[in-house]
Amino acid sequence: MAVSPELLEILACPVCIAPVVLTADKQGLRCEKCRRVYPIRNDIPVMLVDEARIESA
């Protein structure tokens, strides 16, 4: 089971409050504004700033 589309519609980056999108490998949620990627573990998004990594441009 993956992250539901309904959940994706309401999730936002906790840092800049921008919407997040599913990464290509479906293992994380990426904020397009600040480039943080929040992991998805056991089909649950971990939206903690300390758990996120920042991708290069």
C-alpha cells in the first residue's frame, strides 16, 4: 500500500508550508520550494525536519 492521493493533497512541508510531491522512486516526499525530501517508512510519511535530507538542485 502506498501513500494515498488524498493524503498527498493535504501534506505540506513543515519548514516552508509548500506542497510536497512523491519522489520518482516513491520512497519519499519532496518539497519543491526548499528541496527537502522526507522519507516514507512502512507507507507512513515521516514529516520531521530532522529526518529530511536536502537534495541539490
